[in-house]
Amino acid sequence: MKIKAFAAAVFAAMLCSCGNSLESADGVTSGSPDSVAATVTAVKEPRSPESSLTADADTTTTTTATTTTTTTTTAADEGNVSLVTTKMPEDQSYYFQDGFVVAYSGTPQMRAMEQYFFNESAASALASNVSSYAKSVGKNTNVYLMVIPTAQEFYNPEGLIESTQDQSDCTLEIYSNLNGATGVFVNNILRMHKAQYLYSRTDFHWQPLAAYYSSKVFAETAGVDFPLLDTYEMKKRDGFLGGFYTLSGISALAQYPDDFTYFCPANMDKLKVTVYDRSFKNGYESSLIHEDYSVDSSYMMFGTDDAIIEVDTDVKNDRVLVVFKDSYGNALTPFLTQSFSKIYVCDNRFFEINSLDFVRKVGATDVLFAFNASSAGNSDRVALIKSLMQQ
């Protein structure tokens, strides 16, 4: 498959996720991968125009009709949970502000989005570095890569679709070059549910609901149990204004704040959570979800990036998962506490020990690299995978 090279690919490094500080690393490896093909968990479906956002669902009942159409949708893999969603507005207007796309102004669906650019050299290095990690850690540890699509993959205005590269194509290109690691392809399941509240409109991050669907695909790939959404306690916060508003100053977003809906697992009171510093020392007990955080810090309730988090669960399957991630990966953790005996959550940008030694020390059976598509195109962040193997 041939993928168009964008002259603006260099700009991808500036569009790093979540507004976090970037710690650079040297020596991106872009060597050719070996010939063994990776396992890809889904086949890409034909791409449909993004102007239609009707979810594939078992039941859809119209409840109101104002400037937009609100529907209650229950899908087969949600159990009995009903989720209120809103179709895209007919007006597909957009403008650019400080390098971001601001779309659907004047409607409740107004949102800001990072622009996506495919970085071919970073993509090659990502596949090469994850493959090298899988080879180095040994055949007794399963290694996975999840490239998480950003909002522009699903909510791009019609006028930008032709000039924006298809994140599904780019992700499958990366996965096709993996050797000894498994690509976890979540674009299809998110596209199936894109009429639901999957991505915040005022923030860089996805909503926890999108992390649920992606965790489901990962659990199926890893061969572990995964409960239906209706086994979780669903909670909602109103009035969330995220990083596009607070950090990037897109003030018009204040007109239509986000709802932030999160889900507490059924075994929440049985979890033991320990937070360590960057060197895996000085541990102290903490919580899985910090519900006392302010509304404007809603996404941060899943924990800080600047730490190593250990979660002991009540699952007795002897599966130990290590997640190396950017901040998108934080939202995955609550949905995996009923699938693994123990979980370690680490951010490559704030990790100060040898990553191979760490995985062996904690007895990991599974390692998941989970990065959003912009991070996957950031050469400095990709290089960290290799440099931390030599730390």
C-alpha cells in the first residue's frame, strides 16, 4: 500500500498529545523490519463519508428533535446501557486556529481537533522499535501495539476529508511492518460507534467510552475475559472544558462544554493501587480513579503521567500486563482490571529505568504499547521505545 507523503509531516511533532511536556530522545531507528508478518486483529472496512454519523446499533429511538437530532442507542456489546448521542450538524463549516481545526461553530457539536499528518519515517521507526522490543523481551511475553485514532479520523468536516490522510490506512501500514508483535486495530469498532460520545469536543483526549471499546478489542486479542459495559457504574460530569479551551485558548468552545462520562469497574473496592516514582521507588497507596478532582481536570482523574502505577486486582489468571503509553492510555486501565491479575501503567516520557529489566522484574506476560496517532508520528516519542531498552 502506498501512502501519500505530506510536506507538513514535520508539523506532527508539534501536535503532540494532551499538552504535556515532551522529553526528547536521540537515535530514531528506521531500519527495515524482518520478513515475518504481524498479526492484525481487524480488516479495514471501506471508508465512508464522515458527514453521516449514524451508529450501527441494535435499537435506535428518536427522543428529541431540535437543532440537532438526539437518539438513544443500545449496541450489542454494551449490555443494557443506553447512551444518548447526537448526529453531526448539516452545516459542515470549519476554520483553523493556532494549528487546530475548529468545526461546526454555533452548534452543540462544535469541536476542536488536532490535525493529523502521517510521518513515514516515524511510522517505520515505530514498527522497527516495537519489533526489536518483542525480540529482546523474549517469546514468553506477548507484545502488542495499539495506535489510537484521534478525533479527526471520525469527525472531520466534509471539506477536509480529501486533504486529510486516512488514519486507518496509516495504522495498517505500521502493523504490516511489525515482526513478533501484534497490532491491535481499534479504528473499525470506534467507527461503528462514532455517533456516540467517543471524543471530547473541548479536549485533546478521547472519552472513556472510546477506551472501553478499544479495551474490548485488546482483551479479545489477548484472550482474556472482558465484562459488558453495564457491569460498570456509569457517572457523568457536566461542564468539562478541556485542553483546547484551557491550554490552546479556543474560547468559543465555552459555549458548548463537554459532558465527561466515566465508568467504575465492579471490582473497584478490591483493587490495590500503588503509585511509584519514575525509578519504581517510593511507592504509596492511591486510588484507581480520582473522583475528587475538579471538573476541569476530569481526564486527569485516571492518574498522572509522571509516575509508574501498579494495580493489583482480584483476577486469578496469572496474567501481568505492562502498558507503555501516552496519556490516551490512562483511560484504558479501568477497563482492564477484570482481565489481568496485575497491571503496570508507565509513560515512556517519564520513565527512568531500563524497560526490558522492568518487564522481567514484574513478571509481565503481556506488554502493550498504546499511543495516539499523533504520538505515533512523533519521532522523539517513538525513539524513546529504543532508548529505554538501553537505559
